[in-house]
Amino acid sequence: MIQNNYFLDNSDLMLHFEEVIPWTEIITQYEGDFEDYKKFQETNDEKFSHAPSDMDSALEYYKEILTSTGSIAGKSIAQNASEMDKIGVKYENGKVIFPEIMNKIYKSYHESGLLNFMLKKESGGLGLPVTVYNMIFEIVSRADISFVMTLAANTIAETIEKYGTLELKEKWIPKFLSSEYTGSMALTEPDYGSDLINLKTKAVKQPDGTYLLTGTKRFITHGCGMSNFPAILLTLARTGEPGSGARGISFFVVDGKNVHISGIERKMGIKSSPTCEVVYENSPAEIIGEEGLGLTKYALGLMNGARLAVGTLGVGLATAAYEEAKRYSGIREQFGKPIKEIPAVQKMLDRMEREIVAMRCLNMEAAHSMDKYIWATERMKEKGISEKEIRKDETIKYWERISSLFTPIAKYYCTEMSNSIAYDAVQVHGGVGYTEEFDVARIYRDARILTIYEGTTQMQIVAAIGGIVAGMAPNAYLKKYIDSLMKSFSPSKISQKILALLEKAISLYKNLETKEKEYYAFEVVEIATKLLCGLLLEKSVEKLKDEEQKAKRRKIAFVYAKDSFSISQKNYMNLQLVNKEEVDFD
Ligand SMILES: Cc1cc2nc3c(=O)[nH]c(=O)nc-3n(C[C@H](O)[C@H](O)[C@H](O)COP(=O)(O)OP(=O)(O)OC[C@H]3O[C@@H](n4cnc5c(N)ncnc54)[C@H](O)[C@@H]3O)c2cc1C
């Protein structure tokens, strides 16, 4: 793998950091009036010692964290990714054994102080807005999407921080901070994956208010914890009667010392990430929040963040695939010249670059949309405003809806595209791409999981279609979002045409029967996704100061929009055909 700082060497990511991301807005929402800095001045409490005092120091603080992450990712994790993959995790006598090099890197990551990036400063974490910790995921996943799962597992601490009682927080959060425990999210069961509403693991309430859980969870990443450190398993279980649906499901914290790991999966990729079968037999558990809101409120919140993160893993992995392909195309010679000078190879590289740039725009906007409502909600809560009142706030409502739509769209698009980019990276390598001698073979195997876990692509389409159809009604939120985006710069004619196709496609889609709607939902979601990516990409062109860079990006945006137009036309045609409309093939 290329050895470099994976933040500083990535010119497109740097462009977002330096020019595109509206930091003033985000910092104002997240840091408020820089209260954490003031707390440090007043109390000298170590937890707030790194709190920024103003806009510039906040930005400097984020940059420092991203630069240190970029260094660990590119110089340590990436350089050992192939070795970790080769050794993989093993299951022996009821215990999961990790590659020794992985234990070492995890330990040094913890010692660097960068591990708890998802917790607030008051909890002892780094205290970062979503946009920044989303960039951390991108940088580390470019190095290795197996290793990045150790970071993802720890993000469950955020759910305890957000919804747990004070007692629960005081008991478990210090254990994350010390790395005495790691995290895990236990939702899936052998018979219930996409269909979580019907899961069976049973929770029985005890006289002291705790619960005992019995059942089996399958495919649980880091269910075994990490090396000698057990997991804290956030577990979905049924408190209602069998058949009580989503309202009968609650969310629990379970100490990994009280479950049995009955095995791990032998997988196609992400071989150093353990995927465990976890058996609960009257395992003691503490409830998070209220009974019956496990799936609909707490797990959904966790899943939204996790879905954004998996989309981000797609951007990171695609970047690794592209960079490896670009490097190889410069050193491999055929017909007396480097293969990058052969137009057919150049075409593959150009498409990879174009798609990554578009994916990153979409993904950054998805992260930004979370920052737009989460912290405003928290500030209102701090002021004692009730949840009911907060839910009436029009700005919060608007951004929460945009975010709920951008999350499945970004998850679907960035993970599907990462697979297609990994495919081309192998192709650029020719025969050696099919061997384990080069990293692209591992990257290609690893990519395959991204469209499956945290909800398959098909489930993301189910999650997105309603929001697109309802959101594009006159005066509805998506229509408003697109209108305001298009007013903030000069959109191309092609993008305007894609918007017209989306509107026409939605009206044809509305005529369909239920089953046909499920069949053709993808057509509509794809047009909307291409439109959003294209518009965000075009807008980013205007942020560039350097004329040469601007001209290059404008060309990328044009080719992207042109491709999107033909895809949108094809999708629209499918909807015309199912509506029995006449299609003009001339
Ligand atoms: C390596 C790995 C790690 C994982 N980590 C975790 C973890 O940490 N925690 C956890 O809880 N789970 C985890 N999972 C489970 C993962 O989230 C599920 O595998 C995934 O949600 C799909 O569920 P399933 O495997 O049961 O597939 P199924 O639900 O059986 O789906 C099979 C096919 O049917 C389609 N399908 C099903 N229902 C619908 C529908 N209504 N509409 C359209 N299409 C549909 C799916 O898209 C898919 O193509 C992991 C899985 C793997 C492989």
C-alpha cells in the first residue's frame, strides 16, 4: 500500500477540509459559545484541556487530529493490512485470537489518544462534530476496512452517552476510555437479518429492574471484543409478547463476559475482523432508555450513524483502490510505454477518480446534514426545552429529514460504487491484480461486504424511496433543499434536465401498484442520487481558487452529469414502459 499521510496526501479530501465544508456553521453549532474552553479556564478539568477557544483554534484542533490519524493510517495500519489479512482471526477453544500485529497497532492507536473520537469532551472523548469523525473513518478505511471495524465497534459508546442513565454512563464509559472493553452491536439473528422487527431473543425483567437475555445473535462484529478485552454488546431483544413487532423490542447493554462466543464466520474478506455467533443464556442485561423503543428510537439512531460510516468506508476503500491502480499504471509498461498512457486504461482511471469525487461530495453532505440538527437539538435540551417543543422546530425538522434521506442514499451509492471501483482497480493491474501479491485483490474481496452489512443496498432503497417521493412534492423538504442548492450557484443545463426527469419519473412511479413500486423504486432513487451528487460536485467547483484545478474539476463535473443524464433517461424509460406509455426510441 502507498506509504504516506492519508489525510495530507489526499488533495480532494483536503479541498473539502480547506474550502468546501462550511466550518463556521458547524463549529457554531457544535462548540456553541466555546463553553468547554470556559469550563477548563474555570475548573482546570483535564477533560476540557484540549477544548478550542475560537473558530481558528477549533479548525486547528480538527486538523491536528486528522493529520495524526492520516499518519497512523498510511504509515502503520496500511503497511500491515496485507499481513493482518493473511493471518486473519482464528477461533480456538471458545476464544478468538487476533493477529499479534493487529493487537500492537490497536494498542498504539489507543495510546495515541485518538480512539475515543465519538465521545464528547465532558465524557472524556475528543469531542468532534460528525463531519470530522466521518473524515477519520474515511482516512482509516483507506488503510484497511478490517481494522477500521475496531473503531466502528467503539462508536456504540455514543449510544450509551446519548440515551443511558447517569448510572449506566458512569459504569461503562470509563471502560471504553481505558480500552478495558470495546463495543459491539448485536442486532442480527440467524433467522432475522433485514427483518429485525420479528427477532426472537427474549428479555425477561427481574425484580431489581435488570433483565435476563436468552437467544442467539449471528454475524456480530467484535462480539468477542478485541484480543483480551471483552465487548460491551448493545443488544436488541424482545420485551413484548412473540409477534409484538417493533414496539415489543428493547435495547440492552450486556457485558461480554456473560455471553458465549460459539464460533466465528470463515469469510470472503475483512479477514481480521471477527464476525461472531453470540449465545445468550440468561445473560444479565441493563436496559437503555424505555422499554419498547429499542428498535424504533435507539437502534435506529445508532444504525443511521453506522450506515453513514459504512458509506464512508466505501469512499475510503475506493480511494485505496484508485491510488493503487494509479501507481501501478505508472510503473507497468506494455507496448513500450506505461499503461496509464493507453487510452482504455486512462478511461478506467478517469472514471474511478470522477466517481470518488462525486461519492465524497455526497458523503460529506450526509455527515454535514447530521451536524445541522443533532447539536441544535442538544443545545435546546440543555436550555430545558422539551422534546415535544424541539420536534416542532422547523429548522431541526428540515435537517433531520434531509439527513434521514441522505444516510440511506449515501450508504447505497458509496458502497455500490466502491465495489465497481475495486473491480476496475483489479482490471488495471491485469493478471497480477488477481494474485495476492498486490493489495487490490484484498481490497476487492473486502469491498463486497459493504453493500450487505448495516442494511443491504435493497433495504437502503426501501428506506430512501418514500422520502424522495414525498420530499419532491411542491414545498416539501427535498424540493426545497434542491431549489436552495440550485440557487446557491449556477447549475449546468444537464443537471436541470436531470431534475426534470426526476420529477417526471416520480409522477409515473406514483401510478404503479404496490409490487411494481417495490420493483421500480431503484430507478427513482438512482436518478435522485445522481442529481444530488452532480449538483454537489458542480457547487464544489465554484469553491476552488486555482484556475487550473477549477478547469479540471469542471470537466469532471460535466462528464459526471452527462453520464448521469443517460442513466436517468434509461430509468425514466423503464418507468414509461411499465406505465405503458409510448417510448420514443428515435
Ligand atoms: C461480515 C458481516 C458483519 C456483520 N456485522 C454485524 C454486526 O456487527 N451486528 C449485526 O447486528 N449484524 C451484523 N451483520 C449482519 C448484517 O447486517 C446482515 O447480514 C444484513 O443486514 C442482511 O441480513 P441477512 O444476512 O439476514 O440477509 P437477508 O435479510 O436474508 O437478505 C437476503 C436478500 O434479500 C434481500 N431482502 C430482504 N428483505 C428485503 C426487503 N424487504 N426488500 C428488498 N430486499 C430484501 C436483501 O437485500 C438480500 O439481497 C454482519 C454481517 C456480515 C456478513
